[in-house]
Amino acid sequence: MENKQSSSPASFVDSTVVPGDVVLDLSSMTNQTIKLGGGLRQDCDAISATKAGTLRFSKPNKYWIESSQKRYVPCVEDTILGIVVDSKADNFLIDIKGPAMGFLPVLAFEGGTRRNIPKFEVGTLLYLRVVKANFGMNPELSCTDASGKAAEFGPLKDGYMFETSTGLLRKLLSSPACPVLEALGKKLSFEIAVGLNGRVWVNAASPDTIVVVANAIMNSECLSGAQQIIMVDHLLKNIQ
């Protein structure tokens, strides 16, 4: 623990950590502002891991713990897929596959006013952004980006939604493009929305295309990039 506190931040990036490991020492990072993602906690000047996984860093200043798990822990700025379970006067209750229901204020939409409150039936699938995620409180959600624009957020119609691990989802969102999505995109036309809470939505003109894309993604988690491309080729032969 003492050795880790005195090490530079870069020394733990892309390394495996476990709960309790101190991965960053803010006293040695003067004049720097950092953002903490999932799996990290601040205690005075020490930033420690709260779950096992790999410490990741993205420019300019964000750190998080990446792991593969079924349980979702909400973090601010996560993009997720939620399911409407109830509507109240001031908000919608949303199943986000987390420890508590999320709430979506009726005004958390682009140009939202009391006169144009959206109406969602129970079971509606929404693409959302996490605005607040405090311990012991229901996460607050929004259907706008940070600038208040709708962007890509809102209801997802038709298509097929399935669940997978959070580790696979981060691979799908990685840059450069994930091999399985790149291989599928060269041969098929489809829409996809990836939620960091373990849900993926796929839509296409043909039901066969939806099935192939969903199966390819679900089968890709434990495969290398080359194996993913081979697997996609085999699946595409079945619909030709």
C-alpha cells in the first residue's frame, strides 16, 4: 500500500488492481484536475479502488476501473439503456439494471416544459445519460447531452434488446473500432445502441440481420480480434 501511494499515476494504468489498492496520490499531482469513473473512491489525497479490475485512463484526465461483471453500478456521464416501469407527476421510474431504480424528470428533455411532457408506456426502452449518482440515492437520468440537446438520447423503437457483461460493452465502445462491429459493418446495415449498464439494442431492416448481429456480439467476449472476424464470416454464410 505504501509503495503504491508513492508511485506515479501512470505506473498503475492498464494494471490489475483489487479493492483497497491506492492507485493515485493527489498530493503528488499538483495543479491537476482529474475525473473519477466507476470503481474508484477518494479519501483525502488518496484515490483507491473499490472493485477488482484494470485501471484505465483516457485523455485528458479521466481514470476508472474496467472489469467484466453483470451488476451495474451507476456513474455520472454513463450512457445507458433503461426501461420505463412507472410514471409519476414529476418523473418516470426507470429500470437501469442497478441496485436502485433511476428517475427521469419529465423536464429532462430538449426544450422540456410542463406543456409538452412526453408520454411513455410501461416497457418503453430509452437511451439515457446518468446525471447524478450519489451513494444511497436513486440515480438521476436525462434524455439530453451536457449542452441540453437531445442528440442521440430518447426512445428506441422496434429492434431487439439483449443483456451482456459490462466488460464486453466497454470493448464495443472502444477506439479503434471493436473487430466484431467493424467486420459486421462491412457486410451489413444496422443500428446499435450500447449501454454501459449491460444492455445492447440492435435494429435492422431484416430480422435475420438483427439475429446475426446480436449473436456475433454475444459470442465475441472471449475471442481475440482475429477469431471475432472468423466467427462473423461463419455467421454471415448462414444468411446468404
